[in-house]
Amino acid sequence: MRSVLDVQRALFARGFSPGPLDGIMGRLTRGAIERFQRGHDLKVTGLMDDATLKLLFPGEAKPAPAKGLAAPWYHEAIRLTGVREIAGKQHSPTILKWLERLKAPWRDDETAWCGTFVGWCIATTLPNEPLPDNPFGARNWMKFGKPIKEPARGAVAVFWRGKRNGWQGHVGFVEAVATDGAAVLVRGGNQGNAVSLSWLSTDRLLGYRWLATAPLPDASRIPVSAVGGRLSTNEA
């Protein structure tokens, strides 16, 4: 399995500087991937598809997928796991940075921020990907990108909260599905007041969405797992 650092080193060796060789899939690394693709007459996406990996690692008959690079937005979500809001009058500087980047009309970590987290991960790794209007509202993510029928790792999953036909909701990224298909493991914000992993019932699912600018995912590769612990029922 190729890592982000492997790809950064390969790009650097070929004269496409990815910035610091730090194993983080940020803007500089994505820009280097795009320049590499452009210089080799490949489709310029900033993503590590098979054609790009084949040219970047020509000694491999079939290059292994590059972990975190095929879905850089989800690699960012993994990196941010553990970010937590601060109780009381203080607020998380990290969450405040997300709000500023997305031009939110408020600056606190007490307002539900699951949509803010998803918006940050996508906007900072794929700035050309259109976000939904008012990305802070979880249900607005049902208008994002394109719909997919089956879950895929890194897909945006939207759930209702309170009532199916109400206005409250929750949004996060798919990590895995339960063996019986009755639940989804979601990496999202505002889950226990932090970016964390939680199991949510598919009875609450409104839909899965995928990025408009990214190739459709291979749903068959999604991890399958037994549900550990209780299902989350309210992520506020």
C-alpha cells in the first residue's frame, strides 16, 4: 500500500515539488499531482488514479492503491480525528479556522458543526469542487455532488435527526458498513462533541453523495465490520 509520503517523495524526485515531505495530503501535494498529470497528458484531477500511479511508479506491474490519495478529502478527515470542541466560553481554534474558511456568519464551536467539518475537508483538498449552498446545514448536503446508491469509503452520508420530514440532520463520511447492512460507520464532527467514528442506523439514512469532480468509487472495496457499541441516535 503506497502512502502519501511515498508519493510525495516520487513527485519530488521527478521535479514536482509537493512542499514539505510530511505525509499530509494538502494543497501543495495536490498541486504537484496536478502538475505531474498535466505534464504527462493525463486527466488533471489531483487524484491518484491507476494511470497516474503507473507513471509515477513505473517499476510496478500493478501499483498498489495510494492510501489517502485517491480520496484526499477523506485523508484530511482522518487526520483531523480527535479535534474536539471546548466547553464553556472558549472555542476550539481549529473549528474557528474551519468557520472562517467557509465564511460562516458566526464564530463558535457550540453551533452544530458536522456540516462545517465536511465542508472544510472537501474545500481545502479539492477547492474546485462546488459545495452546497449553506454547507453548515446537514441536510443541504443532499444537494452536493452526485448521488450514489451504495455506500463507499469517503462518501458523504446524510441522515435525518429528530424527524425524517423535519429540518434537523447529520452529515459525515462513510468509513465502513455493518455486516448486515443495517448500520454505517461514520467519521464526522459533532459526534460526542468531537471528530470521531460512530455507528448510525441506515433507517435514518437520507442518502449517499459523491464528489462531482471525482471518479465514481468502487463500492465493493468498502470495509465491512461488526457493529461495536451502541448506535448513535442524536449527534447534536
